[in-house]
Amino acid sequence: MRRRLGLRARVTAAFAVGALSLSASMALVSYELTRRTLLDERERTVLRAAYYDAAVVRAGLATDEPDVAEALRALDTGTSRRAVLYLNGEWYGRRADTGTTPVIPVRLQDMVMAGEPAVQRVRVADQPVMLVGVPLSDSAAFYEIVSLQELDQTFQVLALALTAVAIVVAGSGAALGWYATRHGLRPLTAVADAAERIAAGDFTTRLAPDTDPDLTRLSTSFNRMVDELARRIDRDRRFAADVSHELRSPLQTLAAAASVLSKRRDNQYERTTTAARLVADEIARFQQLVNDLLDLARSDQPTHREPVDVGALARQACRDRDLPESMVHLDPHTPATWQVDRRRVAQVLTNLLDNAERYGAGPVAVWLSRDGDTGVVEVDDEGPGVPVKDRKAIFDRFVRGRAANFRGGGDGTGLGLALVAQHAAAHGGDASVSDRPEGGARFRITLPGSVG
């Protein structure tokens, strides 16, 4: 799937492309105007010099015994100009002809012999030159070849300079776009940060309405939405807590009655004993469900991080279940003390160990390690594992056992792994499950920012 560029990258690229297009256009226009101006000026200078030299040659030829070589030697052409004379079908030059006359186009010669001065730019030996032809008489014509190499080098330097300016302007445009988007998107970044804190359970987060006048409506609407969301969550939390609390009293009464019946099972009929045992089991399961609901109602509250010896916490959870402490493994590069919510992490360990006992044929290892500043808790079991298609669903509420869509049955409440995921999310982390290399399942909990 093709990945789209972010808004900042798109705006920065747009500024860069816009600046490059504008600077390139201006550079091309500047180059062309400068080129034409310099060429026109050079052409006027060459024409004046050629007409003057032509007048000198004409004067040298207007004698009874004209000396063509002397007339040409009288010219001051320097090193950049070469003069040749066409007289009575013969070519004459100040020095031996080194290929000068063949480069004079026939069309230019025809125009000059027809009595019309002519100018043309051509290339000689891959060097740019300007040809000027001046008619002297019906049988004589003066030609001057002027090198434009110096002017051509000037054009090259000008092109390089304008290209460099265009690149610098494009880079400046990109920098301006990046700066503008950085400051322009700062209010949206504040909204994103606030949304992340709210998602982590901090419902006290609000946006300052006066941060940006253009975003006052957004800030006000966002704060109103958070207020309403907090009220609804608090109302739902109170409802779940109140219902669970109200259920505790009758459940305790039922549990006491079931305990009495259990103690007198020797004086009861077999069917009565069986029924009493089923009632006691269901009451115990109901009590666990109520406790889980209370914990779930409190799970949306912000975490209270403090230094916690997670290794000791894991070993205590194992002892409470008559499991060997040796199954807890602390990575040698990982400190034992983490900055976490003790109550939440303790319940994460408890629920993962209970889940391994119920559905994974028992836990075999608890691994404590780090990934940067993120604490990682992993619990391995030797059960049948979790199918790939069910690995996300098992962290939903009231989903139990190996089959994600299976409801009812078993002695679990279907809230244990949901609480694990909630506590991990409260720390800014997540919960996942994968295959254990030796067989079974490996449940992994990440706790960002917990390891210094």
C-alpha cells in the first residue's frame, strides 16, 4: 500500500516546489534578458569596430597602386578579431588563412556582395564567433571575425550563479514551509497530545481557549467534548461500582448460607448436596465477577506510578498460588525496581497466572525485561496456545477460554484479560499474545516509561 506523505511534508514540499518554480522562472527570464542585452551590446561594439576597420581598408585601397597587405596591416584588431578582404575573386588576410574564409557562409557573402552589410553568429572550432561583412565596392568586401568565447564564458558563469540562486531559494522555501507548518500545526499538535493523554485516562486534560484565536471554536468544542465524555464515563463507572457494591451484601448473605449448607452436607441427601455445591460454586464465581467489575470500573482512572520491585511482586503472586518462585526470571540488564502502579501491575500478574492455570495447563515462566525505557512482562504457559484469529479478541470483555467467541462455561468471569489490557493501556502500553517457542502461549505486557 502506498504511504501518503504527512501534512507537514506535503506543505514543505509545496513551498519548495513553488519556490523552485518561481526562482527557476525568474532565473530563466533573467538569464535570457541578460544574454540578449550583452549580445546586443557586443554586436553594436563589433559593428562599430568593423565599420571603422572597413573605412580604414577602403581608404588604403583608394590609391593608384593599392597595397592590400599594407591596408590590412594598418588595422588594430588585437587578438580577438580577425580581418579578411575579398577583392576581385581573391581572399586576403593579415596572416596565413587558417580556415577563416571557409566558415563564412555563402549566403552571408551573397548579401555583402549585393551591397548589404550583414551580421551572423556561427561556431568555429567549437568556439562561438560573430561574423560581420561590409561591402566596399562591387568587387570588394571586408569581413571581420570576432571571438565570443569570453562572452560565452560569462554566460556559463551567469547560468551557474542563477542555478545556485534557484537552488538556494528552493531550499529557503522548504525551510520556510517547514517553519510555517511547524508553527501552524502547533495547535493541532497540542490537540493530539491532549487526545493521547485523555486516551491514557487523564480526563483532566483541557485545551487553553486563548492559545490561537483562529482555533478558539475547536478548543472550546474539544473541551466540551472531553467534559461530556468524562461525565459519561464517570456515570458509567459509578453505575458499575454502585451495582457491584449493592450486589455484595446479598452475595455475602448467599455465600454464608451456602457455607452453612456445605458444612451440613453429611446430613443431606445426595441430590441436595450436589445442588448446594453448585450454588456455592456459582456464588463464588458471582463474587469474583462483582470484584472484577469493581476493578474494571476503577481501571479508567489515571495511574499512580511509584517505585515498585516488580520481581518481588511477581514472586509474591507465585507464592499466593503455590507456584515456585523460581519461575520468575529477571533479565540481568533490567533493574528490579520499576516506576509503575503497584495495584495495577499486581493484578496484571495475578490475572495472567490465573489465566494460565485455567486455560494454559499452568504457567511455566514469568519473564521481566526491558525494551529501552519500556518494561516488559511475559507469562508463558504450556497449554494449546491461542489461534491467531483469536489473539485480539481474547482481551475483550466477557470473552473466555481458547475460543474468542465462546461465552459461558468454565469458572472464569471473562474479565481477567480485559483488565490486563486496561491496566497496560493505563500505563501507555498494550497487551498481546504469541506462541511460546517451546509450545503453548506467551502473554506479553508492555509498560512504557517504567524503566529508567
